[in-house]
Amino acid sequence: MTTRSGQCLCGALKFTATPKNGDVGVCHCATCRRGTAGSYFAIDCGDTLAFENENALGVYNSSEWAERGFCTKCGSPIFWRTKDKTVNIVSVNAFDDAGELRLDHEVFIDEKPAYYSFAEKTKQMTGEECFAEFGKS
Ligand SMILES: [Zn+2]
Ligand SMILES: [Zn+2]
């Protein structure tokens, strides 16, 4: 895919990243929902995420293996990444243009609250199935 630009709400954090493919994932886990005020729509950009400068980059240590990046000025969530920084799952909503991206999979479907659901036909995985697939248990 082509490299895309993006930024936080206030513009203090500007970045570029190259999605591996057009498959958007959405995470329904309680951590993502609390941290993003919604379900987390994001795309795998491998290790291509690069910031113009990191002055306003905050990093929250959200679990043993992962951390979350956000703007310290406006609070916009930008990414979830593994601590070795090789896997960066970037917020689709932070990109300037979501173009031809499509909703492909839903993870932690077992933590999705009953008050919403999406009409798209997606591949759905429970938290347990996720950990098994990505080998992070
Ligand atoms: Zn900002
Ligand atoms: Zn999550």
C-alpha cells in the first residue's frame, strides 16, 4: 500500500505510516474502549510508523507486551504497538484519508458491549483466539 499521512486532533503530532494491506481491524476490548472512547479501529502498519517530531508524543504502558501512543496536548489516541516497536497498529481515524480501506476483522468480540454491533461481514475473534493466533499468551 502507499504511505499515508496522519495527525492528532490539534496537529502537534504528525506522522506517516504504510499499511500492510487494506484490512481494518476493530478491537472491542475494555482497554481500547476506555482508552479511545469507542471501539478501536486500526490498521497494521508493521514498523513503518514515523513521527515528524515526538515533542507531543505520550506513551502509556498498557500491558506487559504493549503500549499506546497519544498526543499529550489534545489526547488523541494514535497507535497501539508492541514494546519492541515492530508491530504498530495505527488508528485509522488519525489518517488524513482512509481511502480504499475496509473493515475486515473484529477482535475481542467477547468483550463487545451489547449496545452496538456492526453490519459489515467480518472475521471475528475472541480475546483467547487472538492470543492464540498472535502467540502472545
Ligand atoms: Zn494533538
Ligand atoms: Zn483492544
